Amino acid sequence: MSTSIVSNKPIRHVLGISGGKDSAALAIYMRDKVPEMEYFFTDTGAELPEVYDYLDKLEAYLAKPITRLMTNGDFDHLLSKYNNFLPSPNTRWCTREMKIRPFEEWVGIDQVITYVAIRADEDRDGYRSTKANIQPKFPFKVDGIVRSDIERILINAGVGYPKYYEWRSRSGCYFCFFQRKNEWISLAERHPDLFERAKKYEKLNTLTGEQYTWTQGETLEQLVARASDIKAQANSRKTVTKRMPWQEQLANLADEEDNESCLICTL
């Protein structure tokens, strides 16, 4: 008969920071409520520079280190493991290998309470581990914290929004396949080196004609060639909210798209 291994260590309290607004606000919100809190960030090694800058700001406010967790092997190594099939909405091996696995290995067999940054005005659960030793808590849901409260928490702490909200609606890898087309264009303009690296991952099967691309139906080279049209379409969608600051517009957009994000990022 098999027996489960249970840690005798005290219960750990952990809070995952994605580099986005809600998890940052939760870290600030919980700082004085749970002094023994451990903060962590699952680092894919392919994050935006703005994310790393934001983590530094948060560490300064929290007066505690944010532990960086990384998988064994970088994205290139994992890509070869998956036969060079790029991750996609249907095959999200990147989330499993580069976000969930490092977290669960870091936790091990310890009894853990993980604090999840899902607000009271959201109808979703986010990442829930299948491991019995990892139990989620949702402070924002319990305390009735909604979207407008997030802005107040971040501004009052002097942390503000991540800078990538000026052009992108989510944190995550620079090559994230959930980016909108206009966000790919912005990546090309703001971080041309990262855009070129993303392009190099795309492949064409000369035998079948099948393309392995980050965006459905076209390569990044084809996408950037019609940048002016993509920008025009994006601008037309912004007419309703044109009086909002750019950061707030994209933060609102991130709310609309949270169900598509990597679930571990809502830890």
C-alpha cells in the first residue's frame, strides 16, 4: 500500500507575482496582513524588460525579495523536446513547463496556502493545483476588491501600473501567442531585438506547406508588412475609450482577456 509524503514544516504562505496589475496590487494589499508571506515570480527567461523593472519596484515597496523560479532548460530546450511545435492556445506546453512545473517543484510537499489575485468583479478561478498540499485563497473576492480598487492600491503605494501597459495588455513572454496583432507591431517598434528573435522561431514545412507561426494565418514578417493597416484598425477600436489614458485603456483590455492568459499568471 502506497503512502503519501507529508511535510512536517509549518504552513507556507506564498503569493505569485505575474508582472501584471492585479497580482502586484494583491502583494501590496497583503504585505502587512501576512508578514511571513513568500513572494515568487515564475521567470520564463523570455519576459519583457518592463516586467523585470516592475518587479524591482515591487521588491523595494515590499521590502522583501521576490523569488525567481525557473524551469530546467530554457525555451529553446523545451521547444526541441516538443518537436519544434510552437506553443499555441490549443497546445499550451509553455504554461505547463515554464510556469506551473517550477512553482510546484518549489513548493514540493510543503503545506502551502497560495494567495490568488482574482477580484470580486471577476467570474473565474484562475490556476488551481491538483496537489492536495496547495490550497488557494482569494482575498480580493472575500474583501470585495474590484477593478477601481486595484488602481487606488497601486497609485497609493507609489508603484503604479507596469510600463508595458502603454502598449500591451498583458504580462508574459515577449512572444506570447495571445498578443493582439497591434501589440506585435508595438513589440517590433519598442523592442525590435525581441521581435526579430520571435521571428526566428517561425518555421515553414516545405513538404506540406504548413507554417508554424505565432499568429494564426500569417508570419510575423507578413504581419509587420501591413503595420499601418493594423494600427488603423486598432485606433478605430479605441474611439469609445479615447479619453482614457493609454495605461488604463490597456488595463481594461487585459481584464477582458484574462480568461485567455496563462492561468499560473493569476497566482
